[in-house]
Amino acid sequence: MARTKANIDIPDLRGTLALVTGASDGLGLEIARRLALAGAEVIMPVRNPKKGAAAVDRILADAPGSVVSTRALDLASLRSVHELGEVLLREGRPINIWLNNAGVMIPPTRHVSEDGFELQFATNFLGHFALVAHALPLLKAGHAHMTTMSSLGSRNGRIDFDDLQSSKKYKPWPAYNQSKLALTLFAREFAHRSAAQQSGVISNVAHPGLTVTNLQGSGPNMGRDSRSAMSRTFPWMGRHLPSVVQQVDTGALPALYAATSPDAKNDTFYGPGGRGHLTGAPVEQQYYPSAENFEEAKQLWAVAEDLSGVTLTLR
């Protein structure tokens, strides 16, 4: 019997403005495509202009007449983050849907951003924190749903405040897991502060289970002379083991549900509903125990403000 592909109904999004980081390929591109098909105007901040233009063309081919545009952004550069924030504020348009999606995964050796931060920490967490801080007035004006893309790896994450930048000891997976846990803790702390201050912004978290994307190649192959084992085997698993590894059209569903469903809630975790939460249609899940330390979340928020030089207050 053929497997029925999971899907969700996305409401009519005409008249809404959405922003998706990391939308030039992979999960971000699929999320942006589905938002455009539902009628949303989509802004895609991208690091590579050529990839961004190709992504716009691909979306327009599927959703003719939709309004999709790119903006320049390198999340590993606080200067670039600040510049995009200034652009968005000058445009002055309320944002209704916001996806913290872009990321880098497990470079085999330690890389640093132009600001001197470990690349995964800078891109996955700190850049998103700073960008949200810059654009917060627009999220509040749009009563936005802000959905943050976490990872199964955050379950094994640990925030090492004595070595946040992995400068004493770098291991690819612990650094990645820490960055995704940091992003999750930020989203949860934002949700709590938003509710307390009645800011009107909903903050929730999603994860894609095990989904084949370019992340399994771009990060693990960074600085290597030959392809990593992950970049060779993961696509094969996606083709031959669909109950374990899924494609982006299904992997994007938890984030799409969290960002667009009128039933999606503040401070709630959404992921695939299949065995082990690896594949399948989105369901509400329990947060991992690693994401339940609220004192750690508050401390991390303060550290992020200090490192980024940006104050994020919801008052």
C-alpha cells in the first residue's frame, strides 16, 4: 500500500506579510513557497544573491502573481543584521509571520564569524536574537506569529556559559546542539515576556524531525577535501527509508502549522507526529527537558544582549 503523504491546510494568507530566514533553499524555501501559495507576501533575507534570485524564480513558477522579494542578510555578521534591521524599519511595514529558520550545522572544524563568535552560535542563535530585537516594533505592529526552527539535536544540548564559543574545546555536534538549544530557550523566554507584557506577538517552536536538506552537506563538508559521510548517506536514507528520513515538503509542515494555524499557541512545541517524532504530520509535543531551565534562559538572554550590543525589551 502506498504511503499517504502528510499535509496541512494553510489558511488564506492574502494581506499578510511574512519573513523567512534561510529561504534560498531547503526547508526555508519550501516554507516560503507554501506561504506564497497561500497568498502571503514573502520577504526572504539571503546571504547569496544568486541563490536568492533563483529561489524567487522557483516560487513564482509555482505561485504566479505572488509577491516575493529578497533582502541582504548574513546572520553571522552583526553588522549585516543591523543593516537589515534598518532597512525593515525604514520600510515600516508590520510583519505578521516571522520564521527564524536559517542555520549552519556541524562544520568539522571550528569556524568563527566576522565578530569572532563560533559560527553555529553566531548564525543559529545570536544573529536571530539580534535581528528580532531590531525588527521588534514591526512584529508587534503586525501581531506576529514568530516561529523558531529548533532541532532534534537540542534535546542533547547544554549551554556552557564558560565556553559559549567552543574556544576551549570544539566538537561539531555539541556546538550545534548548544546553538539550537539556545535558540529554543530564546523563543520560550520571548513567549513568556511577550505574554507578560501583552505585546501581541506569539512565539512558538518547531522542529522538522529528520529531513533531507542542504544542511547535511554544506556544514559537514565545510573545509573538507572530500564529501562527509553524512552528505553521502542522508539523501540515500531519504529515498529508501521514508519512515525514518523525510523530504522538505513534509519536514516544513510543523513550522508552517506553528506559523499559520489559528490554533497554534504561544510557547508551544510542534514537530512530526510519526515514530520517534522523526517524520509525519505536525503535532504538539512536550519540550525536551533541556529546554525547561528558565533561569538559564534569562541568563542567556542577558548574555546575548551583551554579545550583540542590542537590547531586546518587549515593553
